[in-house]
Amino acid sequence: MKEIISTKQIEKGMFVLELDRPWLGMPFLLQGFLVDSDKQVADLQKYCATVTIDRSRSLGTHFAAEPREKTAPRRSGSSAPAYTIETVPEEFHVVCRLLREKPQRRAGKPVPQVFGIDNQSKLEAELLYSAPLVDDVKKKLESIRESIGAAVAGDIREVAGLVSEMAEAVERNPDAMIWLTRLRTSDEYSYDHAVDVSVHLMVLARFLGMPAKTVELLGLVGLMQDVGKINLPEALLSKRETLTDEELALVQSHVASSMEILVGQPEFSLEALNIVGSHHERFDGSGYPRRIQGEKISLHAELSGLIDSYCAMTRQRSYRSAVSNQLALEKLIHMRGMKFRAPLVDQLIQCIGLYPIGSLVELNSGEVGVVIQQNQVRRLKPRIMIVLGPDKSIERRPRTLDLIMDPACSTGEPYRILRSVPMDAYGINPADFYLG
């Protein structure tokens, strides 16, 4: 329940959703936050006359539930009942194991219910529901790769339909869709990267409040913007040594090839084609193919390039190891104001979170866990799957902690994150816990 109030009425426990001025330049770490200090109250009163608060995400006496339960959008003709909490395994690692061991089917599955303070579907329910959708997208990408020519138009129409469903899933639970880009990996980098970019672009566009049609457009572009690479030799794409000038020019030619494949397709408007043609351009003019710079690069094209860079860094390549989500964000921070506009990098960091999905963190209890879900009310208190005990011994049956809801740790203090740790800290591989 949204409500515009004077900042004179601000009290701790209220969730501030919007300001009466742009967030950029304001002394607030996050865009949208729970007021929990006198300083935040003072800063809001100093910089703003009014703010929009969300009662459904506020706490204590300031909380007010939505007037009625919201449910997720349904596909045309679907009358399946919504998931209930009782029908889905509660343990995150159990759901991950199900996804690895037992192929999921889409037909007849109920649409996950959207509820609670965050107005999101349950993470585990969304994972089980949307996993087959991600599988279908990758199968369709494989079909496109094999049928470039007369049959590609029909394939692209089908892809557009699947992207529309992915956009609905992102709206229900963006964290689940980000997880599925990790859990539904294949041996084909191009398919995995395409889905990575598509999902992350839609998550960012949703975070920025873009219209649903724009979210879908960016999702489709993210999926298809590198389709021209199918014309390149695999040996070139996987070459470990530094590329020669001729080889680099050939790789960069995939932008033109992508445009040739997509031009004339009804799903690809001039705006979509402009994004495809410009997503490798950079703010400082160092990109390609036209070396345009500054605001001559459209906002959507720059967002697409930013996400493409982020996802490429976090995915294993034959010639380069993947880096952690946090290290990828740090690398983008170094490009801030040069390769990419500073405000866009800032917005991506706010969207992904200070502790991105999949990050490894150490708690004040001594335990180590993997961040499995963001908390939209208190973003410094995510949901975590514990993988190491206080003595750093492996938890054979990993449990999950909600840093807001769970009781104090053994020291009597509330659970809190002390620090992020490298993904190989203490000799463990977190993937063993959620992929094994």
C-alpha cells in the first residue's frame, strides 16, 4: 500500500519507496529502504519535502497489508490452482537437487502464488515452476542455431513468446530467475550467456521501473543480440591466446551478422535493432563497431552492454576463469564514468545488491553461507543457506537462515553478516551444495 506523506511524519519502521527528487546524489546507500535510524529520518527531512512509503513493507505499527491477495499473471486458458507452501519442499538445497536429478515439466503446472511483504512468489516454488521454461528457451536457441535461413522467423516468434513468460517470472521472483541461470547450465557457453543476459536485463529493467513492454523487449534483445556468432568458427571463439588483429575484426563482425539475421523479423523493431547494433559501443568511444560515444549510445543499448559485460565475467570460458559476482561488480566500478555512465553502474549495483545472489558470506556466529535470496525490506539481511558451521566444518544438510526472521545466534546477538569471503574460501566450492 503506497502513501505519499510529508517528511515531518517520517518515523523509524517505515519503508521509503520513492523520494520527491531523483535518488542520485542523495546520501542513501539503497534505492528504497527501511528507516531504522534517527540519521535517516534527519536526512530525509533535510533533502525532501515528501516521500512515498510502502505500508506493506513497513514494520510494526506502520505495517498495513495489501487489501487483497495478489496472484501471478496466468497464461491464457490456464485454470490451474496456485502453489501452496505445503506442496513445495522448504529446503533450498533439496529443490536444487530435484532440479538436477529430475527433469521438470511445464504442462499443467500451477502458477506460483505471489504474496507476503515483498509481493513475490516463494523462491522454491518459482524455481520448480520456471526451470522448464529456461530449458525450453535454450532448446529454442539451439534450434535457431541449426536453422538459420528460411525457418528462423518462426523460431524467433516462439522465442519472443517464451521471453514474455520469462518476464512474468521475473516479475514474480527475480531472485529465482537469477538462480536458474546458474542451476540450468549447459555445456554450451553461448546459450548459457544468452539466458544470463536476458534474465539480468529484465531484472534490471524491472528494478528501474521500466514498462512491461520494455522489459520484454530488453529480454528478447539480450537473448538474441549475439546470434551472429553462430557464423564464427568455434576454434576462434574458444582461442586461449591473444587474438590477432584479423581475428579480432572477425569476432567483432558478429554484430553485423546479428543485424543481418534479425532485420526484417517482426519481433525486432528499429529500436531493438539499434540495441543489437550498439551493445558493444562504450561511453568513452572505445567500443565497436562504430566507436560512437557518450549519449549518442541509447540508454537501452548501454544497459545491454553493461549487463553483457557483467554476465561474461561471471561465466566460465575456455580461455578465462569465471569471477565471483562481487568481483565482477568491482571491475565494473573501475569502468564507472569511462566505459559506462556512472549512474548506470550505480543502479546495477543497487539492483544486484551489496551481497549478490550466490555470494559467500561469513556471519557473526562464525558460520559461512551462500546468499540465496535478497530481502526487499532490509537488504543487508538476505536469506542465506549455511554451508559451514562455526568451526568451519561442512554442513551435510545445509539449512537456511532469514537474517530478519531467525532468532539470535549462539552468542545471543542477532545474526548479521560480518564480511564477504572469496568463493574458494576455506577450501569449499558452494556449487557442491546447491548443484550436487
